[in-house]
Amino acid sequence: MKVVQLSSAHYVFDNRIFNKISKSLVNNGYDVDLLIQHTKDEVVDGVNVIALPKVSGKLGRPFKVIPSLFRKVIEYPSKTIFHFHDPELIPMGLLLRFFGYKVIYDIHEDSVTDIEQKNYLNPLLKKISTIVLKKLESLAHKKLNTIIAEEYYSERFPEAIEVLNYPSLNWAKNFVVKRDSPDRLLYTGSITEDRGAYYHVSILNYVDESELSGVSLVGSCNPELFKKLIKNISKEERRLELNGDGKSVPFDKIVKSYSKADWLAGLAIFPKTRHYSRKRLTKFFEYMAAGLPIIYSDFPEWKAFLEPLNVGISVNPEKPEEVAQAISSLKRSPELRTQMSNNGQKAVSLNYNWEREENKLFELYESLT
């Protein structure tokens, strides 16, 4: 059965689209094409990557990427299953459904709150964009098969199938935690202000080197933000590991970073926003799989989920003294670190892993075929 994964906006080796969904489908016997921005057509891990034009700005997507995508899509036979991953492709998905194709809309993000937190948009444009998006997503939910990556998205999409964005454990099955004298903090994922970049970097300004040798941020960072972050900790720059070229970081590099022996904890100290305060961040589960205690913002939803698991310490992101105390507690108590490490690995192994979620994906595909 031919399956076509469609994305106009994501990185070619996006962890959910490529490493989880596409590779799982290939391993389950499907013939998978991935139409996405890339430099060339190639086959990677059994996935047929079909290159769409690479563009640098958002205006390039509607004028270059989407037209190219549409020209390729209409060449597929009627029995093809299309699975798309960006809200801007909803009109195309609805059109494909009108012509009899089987179509899945994969809802990765809370796109409405994502728009609301974009400070560069004026209020009127934000309001118009959210109204249009809500109507489009509501229509897509009625007409298409929908998948959601977060549990709380079901409030807007009650008929959607939950295929939650938990980590694949292939990389963590033989993961051995040996951290006898940890003295560094790790953050993985996109590095932005709304994901706590300033909070994570500023730790170096108030936690002494005798307590903490450094902070590493592994992910894509905009060059302009990179300059601001360095300026913010100019006296402590040598203790910061951060790549500011703006390029996406492959997941295998992130996995490699988890294997280092000197991590004290994984960071998720985010400022309060509607967009993130209810999310169960993928990095939570990756940190847990890697045996890392988590230092995280004390959002009610995050605390309600993580505290019963006893896998980390919550802090008020506006109070550096709480962050410093959390670091000190983990630094001075190997028993606490070990307990949180074991709890996290056990929870992920039993409940929060892609190997459980992919079965829901297979059931949906089998119902369509």
C-alpha cells in the first residue's frame, strides 16, 4: 500500500514525521513516500524522500513549496493514503478527500495558541488568523481522519485518535546511566525565548562554577538570539555550549548528547505561556529515558503530571534561588538522583513510549486499507 507523508514546513528528518511515523510504517510493510523540503530525492532507512524546493522565508512556502507539492500529489493513484502534518495544507487535504483519496491530518501543535504568542503579528492579524485556522481545523476534523499528538487537543478534536508524541526507545534500550560526579545541565530541542532560552543560559550568572561547570543547549538557535544570549552571560560564556548557526540538529546528535556522563539534570524551565503550559513536552520523556532528573517550571499541569512520577524538581522560573536550590539538592544527593533516574526510565519503559503509540497508528491505517 502506497502511503504519502506530506509536509511543507518541517525539517526533512523531523523526529515525529520521519523517525517515528514514516519509519514505523516502512517497518510494518507500507511503501512510504515523504514529500518535504530537501536538497535531493533519496531513500533513507527505507523511506522515499522526495524533495520539495528549500526556501528560507515563510512567503516561499505558499508560492514555491505548496505549488510543487500539489503538482506531485496529483500524480498518485486513487488508492494512495495521504498523511499531512501542517495546518497550511488543510485546503489541499480537503480537496484530496473530495476527489476520493483517503486523507489523515496529523495535529502536532496547538496552532491557535502558537499564533497568539507570535509577538511580530499585529493584534488584528492574529485575530483573523486564529478565526480562519479554527474554522479550517474544525472542517478538517469533520471531513478527514485526524490524529492528535497531545491528550488535551481532544478538547477541540474529540473524535481524533491519540497517537501521542512519546519517544521511541530503540536508542535507550541499552542505555546505561553512569553519572558519579555530574556537574553540567542539558537542554535539548529548539532554542527560543518562549522555550526558556534566557532562563537556561542565565543559570550561569548565579550558580558558581564550583557547583556547576556548565550548561549545554543542543538544538537549533537563531543567530540573532544566539548573540543576545551570549551578551547576557558575557562573563560566563566559556561555560556555555550552544550552536547558533540556526540549522536543525539531527535526532541522532541529540541522542549522542544524552550518552555523556556528566549531566546533572535536563532543563525545561519555560516562561508561562498558553502554548506550552499544558503540553507534555517530548523532552520530558527523552530526559526520563536517558535517566536524567528534570528541572522544570512549576506550571500546574506539569506538576500534576510529573510530581507523582517523582522524576524531577519544579521551580518558579522567575525565582533564580529556586533553580539554584534544585541544582544544589541534586548535586548533593546521589540517592535522590538515582531514585529520579530509575523512576523516569521505568515510567517511560512501561507507559510513555512510541512502541505503544505506533500500534494506534497501525490500527488506523489498517482500517483505511
